[in-house]
Amino acid sequence: MIWVIPVLAIAALLLMGAVYRRKLRRFSHILEEFQRDGTLPEQSLRDTVESKLESQLIGALRRVSLQEERARQEKNEVARLLSDLSHQLKTPLANIVMNTEILKNGGLQSEKQTEFLLRNEEQAKKMQWLMKNLVKASRLEQGVISFACESAPLHETLARSISGIYAQARSRAIKIDTEDFPPVFPVHSPNWTAEAIGNILENAVKYSPEGSTIRIRVNKLEMYVKIEITDSGPGVPKSEYNCIFQRFYRGKNTSDMEGSGLGLYLAQLIARNEKGYITVGENPQGRGSCFAFFLPLL
Amino acid sequence: MEILKTVELKKYYGRGEAMVKALDGVSMSVQQGEFAAVVGSSGSGKSTLLHMLGGLDYPTEGQVFVDGREIFKLDETQLAIFRRRNIGFVFQNYNLVPVLNVYENIVLPVELDGEKPDRDYIEEVMQTLGIGEKRRSLPNQLSGGQQQRVAIARALAAKPAILLADEPTGNLDSRASQEVLGLLRLTGERYSQTIVMITHNEELAQLCDRIVRIEDGKIRGGGGR
């Protein structure tokens, strides 16, 4: 009867092999399904090693598909931005063509002529401005996946964005006052950051009353450097805090101002690409808004 | 893709005259990868809602679907397993174990689950959250902001698909709050998570993709499709 033992042992081994093959088949089935059409099954919720592994596999695959989805969305967003902007160029261009046609036909009093010329100038400026943003957006498209960031001196970046807005501020007698701060080296892209801060400053200059002061304050926090830009413009209502960084969003009481609803959107997009972020709040000293730009320290 | 959904969710406490309707027919939906804020004053029912989303408390009526699965149809063991594998929690009071150091606190839930922690991953999470240098410190040697960052790392340790945060900055000053929130957003993006955060502070909610407003147990805006 001694032969029974090896036979039983072999039978047991074969059985175990069959069981494991079935379990492995389940895993390969999950992978096949996912590769075919991206679908994932329900997790089996048993307290076994296989079930846990299966949950982990499903979790990892889900992350992969979400990342793909996000990259696609980001690309689409910029592509849409580009097409929207080019579309917006059509209106002023059509106006210019029409005005020029009228002027060419002649027979207008000189007063009227001047009016049409001024209108043309206005439309041309609008186009110029749109073109500038179009260029920005297309540059962003090239770099949107990620641009290189490194530890760099904030003083220089900040100086660059201030000098970009200096003339505009001067023409409205607005002072830009930067509080002294010790050298600090956040991880960022100086070019892009200067552009993003420039956009915030541009808004501040545009909305601030003539002769007022825009204050810039830099604070080193534990994980981030915080750059605060405070103006004394009309401020942003609390209910719009969540909206103003959205593409083409224009504040409810800004309709009389020129603007595209792009500056803050681009600024936030840049900040996020740098693993930082921008928030808005009230000017603690009274009327106006306070934008805070957070850049990571490591 | 939708990852969280509630259908006519109700939670009543007491009965008759003394009945309190903490949630009174809440239907909302959260997309995968979204960072959603649920904003409401205290007593609005927002914490009750979060507890139901995480399967920590049973509703009086209505359903909660997580990843297409109706969680209150699961038996208790299955629900516990489901929660452990898919959902991470961050609370206002950090809930760190005082006698364990930072690293031990972070890997505790993974170890309790009988798993070996993924050291490289935990290391990276600690670096991202700026607590890498504090790994041997005890919780009481840390600032509030640091403690909450440890709590976030602990919630991330098991790589959950969903992170539920209940007033994560409730005990922090505004400076630390902004940092914690920025990091929450960053880790959500980096580790492809869906985050639902409860807060009463509108200003903090601006970092979120969407704001769901809740008042007297009912959604007042932003409930999603």
C-alpha cells in the first residue's frame, strides 16, 4: 500500500497547479480586457492575497488611464484656446476692412474721417493684443507637458516681471513697491514665472486707480515661497474666487474694461506646471485684491 | 469617468418632533481625478455626507456608489476590505499615534493590513510633503501643519484611489492651511487621486476644481451631473 502516498502527492500537486493556473488566468483576463477597451472589472473583496493583488492591479491600471486622460485634456485645452483666440481675431479684422472701405470711398467730413481712423486704431490695438496672447498660448502649447524648473533666484525673476510692466504703470502714475526680502531660491522656471507674475501685475495696473500703489511682498514659508501682490482696485468678490482663473472668465463688474479672460488662466496654468499655485483674497489694508503666488522650495 | 455618486441620500436622527435631518436627499457625483470641495456651515450635514461617502456610517435611505459599486450592499467584512483598499481619510485632528515616530505612523495602516510598506514610494511621499527630515520625530515635536502632512502621507501610504478629507485645515493657521492645501492638490495630481474635501472656508476651496455647496442637508449648487 506504500504506492498510495506518491500517487496522492502527485494528485495534490496537479490540483494545486490547476487552482493556481485558474487564478493567474483571472489576472491575464483583467489585463487583456484593459488593453482591448480600457475597461476594468469589479474588485473581488475577499481577504486573500490574490484578491489584494487584484485590487492593486486594478488600481494601478486605473491610474494609468487617468494620467493618459489628463494629458489628453491638457492638450485639448490649449488647442481649444488657440482656436478660440484665432477666431477672436476675425471681428476686429473685419471691422478694419470695413472702416478702411468707408474711408477709401471718401465723401466724409474730416470730423467723421478722424472718428473712423480712431476706430481703426482701436481695432488694430485689439488685434495686436490678441496676437500677443496667441503667441503666449502657442508657446505654452509647446511647453505644456512640462517645462524645466530649477532652483533660481527669485529677485531676478521678480525684477524681470516688474520691468515688463513698468512703462504701463508709469503712464498711470502707479507705483510698484516691493518690500525688501532676503535671497530665496524657489524651484521654478524664471521665464515662465516672470510671465505669470507679469500677467497678475498687468491686471493690478489695469484695475488700480491712477496714482495708487501696488505692493509686492515675499515671504518664505516652510514648503513654499509666497509672493503677494496687493492692489487697490475694485477687488474680486468672494463668490468669484473659484472662477477667475478659468479660461475666458471675466469678472461680473469688469465689463467696461478691455480684457480677454486669459491672463490669470495662463498664470495659473504656469504655476501648476511648476507645482505651485495662485490664490486670490482681499487686500488686508482695505479696498482691493491680494493675489498670492506660491512656488515650491524643493 | 464618474467615481463617486450619491442618489437621494438621507440621514435622519431621532424621530417624530425631535427628528433631525442631517442629510435630506443629497444627489451628487464626482469625476475621477477631480478635487472637489464640499462647502457648508457647521451643522449643514457636510461631515455626515463625507462619512457616508467613506462607508463609515449607514444612511437612513438612498445609495452611495463608489467606482460603480453600491457600497452599502456589501457585507461588513467586504465593506472593510473595500475601504482599506480604495479610500484614504484625513481628519481635522490628525489622529497620529503619539508614541510612534513619523515613519512608523505613516506605515502603520499598511502594516496592520499585513503588508510590507513600499519603501521607495513612502520615501517619495515624505519628500513631496516635506517631512523626509522628520522621519524619526515624534508627533508632539512637530508643528500642526507638519502633523497634518504626516496624516496625509499616512492616508497616501496604501495608494488609495479616493481621498476623503474632513476639515483638514480646521486646526491650522492660514499660512499652514494654504501649504497643506497646495500639497493636497499636488499629491492628488501626482498620484492620480480623486479628493473630496469638507470645509467651511470658501477661501480655501478656491484651489479645488469644483465647489459643492450644502445647506440644511441639501445641495445648493455644484452637485455635478
